[in-house]
Amino acid sequence: MREDGLEGGAGVRLMFDGHAIEAEAGASLLQAWTAAGLPLTENVGCMGQGVCGACRVLVRREGERLADTALACETPAEEGMQVSFLDHFPARRPHAYDLRALTDSWTALDQIDAVFPEAKNCRHCSGCDRACPKGIEVQRMVNLAAGGEAFAAAALFDHCVMCNLCVAACPEHIDPAHLGQFVRRMSAALTLRPGDLIARLREIERGGQPIDPEAPGANPPPGP
């Protein structure tokens, strides 16, 4: 802790979950948090504590009235920012399905309607689009899925990290992130060799996706 009450190094000043932090210019919000010596006990998936998309935050920039959703790992720290980690928003109910029952794409519409009947009740409010930190056309995905166009819907959701912010934003409780995951799984189940899976496996074989178990925050101290 510095004499001026700030935690961390030099650079831009921001408030993060009630902590006054001074982060290095160019650092991400996640890097700013760890550099300040603050513990990573939750909300960080890519550092050994869960899944990608867990570092969801609410960000209000200096001079702006409204706050935006973002991912702390890819959002640069800015002077005067006010940031808060957001808790996980679970689906309101489980979505049970058996991928082995997906015999061909002719049954896609029936399967989607059976597992996610709420999808056809979309209000077209665009709340899910505004909540998504990845800029995914979530509402369009929901509408395509509700119309049985599973492959087209899955393609739109290829970059989803399951942060579940769209789940929190949907007034019809459609659980768009889980619907998107379903159509992606459906697409993969009906494809002999998913191209993206093969490319990722080859990337891992080449060492292009290293895992560092000693990365900052990867081994948080046990809780009380």
C-alpha cells in the first residue's frame, strides 16, 4: 500500500470493487487487479479457477453516465474508470437434452422447441445484444434457432465465452447463452469432423496454446 492510499504501480487511476488502484498504462483490468496484489478468489476462469468468460465486469468510464458490460481480461484500464466484478447469473432451470437423439437436421426445430420453448417468445428488445461483451448478435441467434436454422445460429455464437450476461438481460428468461451452446453442440454432433475442433487440437499439438500453471493468480491461497 502506498502512502497516498493507492494500491499497485504507476499510471492510470481507477476504482475497482472499492479499491483505489493505480495501474500501468496499457494494462488490462485483470492485469491491474493482480498487479495491485488483490486476491483472485472468483470471477477469473482463464487463470486456473473456472472457465473463460468468468471475469465479467461492469465498467463506467469517466465522463459517461451509463455503465457497460465487459470482460476484465480484454478491457484496458483507463483513467477515472469505475469497475465492479459481476456475479455469475445461472439459468433459471436446467436444460436437459441427449445429443445422441439428434439423428439429422430434420429434427432440429423440434429439438430446439422442446428444450428451449421460450425462444419463440423473444421480445426483440436487444437487451441481450447490449449485454454481450463480445459483440455477438445474440438476438439474431435466438431468432434463427427458434426458426430451426440451427447451423446458422451456431455460426453466430462461435465466439461466445458463456459469461451469461445475456441470461441476466433477457426478460423472457430464454437463457440465450445456453441456447447458443445447445445449437453449437447440435451443429458439432451432426458434423463428421468439426473444422474448428481439428484446428484447435493441432494448435495444442504445436504448443500454440501453452498452459502456465505458475501464472499470477493461478494458485490462489485456500480460503478460510
